Amino acid sequence: MGSDAGVAIVGAGALGTLLASRLARGGGAVRVLARRRDRALALRREAPDAVTTAEPTDLLPAALVVLCVKSHDTADAARRIAAALAANPAPVVSLQNGWGHMDVLAASLPPVPLVAGTTTLGAYWDEAGRYHVSLAGVTVFAAWSEGGERHAADAAARFQAAGLTATIAGDARDLLWRKLVLNTAVNPITAVRGVPNGAVRTTPDLWSLSLAAAREAVAVGAARGHLRAAYDPEPELERLLRDTAENRSSMAQDVARGRRTESDAIVGSVLREGAAAGVETPVIASLATLLAGIETR
């Protein structure tokens, strides 16, 4: 699995905490960058074998740096770790939602090998502060920058050694757009309605809306050349909603807590790409409008 320097995680949210817990339990050294004291304390409870720090230089050296921050925090996170990476180069693996974050990382960290990743692992804190995880998901890695294939394989091997299901893909843009299709079909609906993922599949009106949004996003990705082959999202969407039925999407969690959502990086990205391709996206536009109204309030 390459170097024994362990894994550094940027972001001590629900996903970062899950990864810290599992990767540390798998026997590797894990260090986590946590800006907030409450997040650091929560992570120490759930992942006592991981080390938390507020200093980016304490993360390195590392075999991999895994980015788990919100998409709108990408530029800030890259700025914070850039100097540390200049002194101790390490590949950066992004497990973020949305579209465009890899371009931000490439511009902010030009000498660093980049790996794009997607995951359907689930984690969240409920209103009572209890931590919930779902390990049924799959994490997929794909090289973004030249020469990143071995780093993608190393990331998958480390996840597998920690008992997580992981694999590699050959086309990073195709991988990320397929994930964007699913995010677009699930996250806005669960956020607006305040329901867990499974309710989207078991409520006929929500399922129809979700499938329509997914198909619009597929049409946009195909028109823009982001999908390398024909893609029917229905089977994968059904499987995702079944496997994560009890999960609360990150967008639903953000709305429930009055936080900024990743709406712009998810539905906003599809709308912008659709406009550039001349593809109409009325369902996604309606979801974006509803989310904007919620965030304004």
C-alpha cells in the first residue's frame, strides 16, 4: 500500500470522522485536521485511535491526504494545506460532493497528484448528538492528474484493509458526473422535505421527481461530454436509496441545522452546464428555487 506514513484527513465532519475511525481501526496512522474544538472532541470520542490537530503542518508526512470538507470550502482548505504539502508532498484524494472542486484543487495545488473519489458511505449526528453510520456504501477512486493511478489504487487498498468496500475507475469525470446525477436526484428532495433517503423511493411523488431530476442531469452530462457512455440512472438510484434508506443526506442535515448547503455545487453546477449545452432542466431548476428560498430564510 505504498508508504507507511499513514493517512491525513482534512475535515472533521461526519464523513471525516467515519473514515478516521475505520482507517485507524485498520491499523494505520491517522491524523485529522479539525478547525473547531467541538468537532475535534466529537471525533476523539468516535475515533480514539486517530490524532486531531488544528495545524496543517502536523498532518504530514502522509501517504495520502483525504479531503472531506464541503465543496464551498475547497479553496480555503487547499490554501491551508498548500504550504505543508510544499514541504512534504503527498497525493490529495477528494471525497467531496458537487462539480468543479477538482479544478479548484488543480489550480491551488499544481504540483500535487490528485485523485477524485466518490462514496456512498453514510454518517450523521442526530438532534440528540448521537452519531450514526452506514458502512454499506462503496467508495470509488479515479486518477485526476497524470500519474495518479497508483495513488488511486493505494487509496482503494487502504480502504479495503480497513474493512470498507472500495474500488477504482478509469475516468474521473465520468465517475464524478454519475455521482452528481445521484446527488441531484436525492439531496435537494430530502433537504426540502426533511426526510431520510429511503422516503424518496417509498413515496411515489418523490420517486417520480427524483428520477426526473436524475434523467435531466444525465442529459446534461451527455451533452457536455462528461459521461463516456450511455447511462440509465434508475437502477443505481434505486440501489442507493435502498442501501442508504436510514441516512440523512448532507444537504438535509445542513438545512435542519440552518447551515449553508452545497446546493450551488450540486444543482447549480448541473444548471450551469445545462445552460452551456442548451439542455432544459425544469425539474432541477424548480428544486434549486426551493432550496434558495430555504437558505434565504
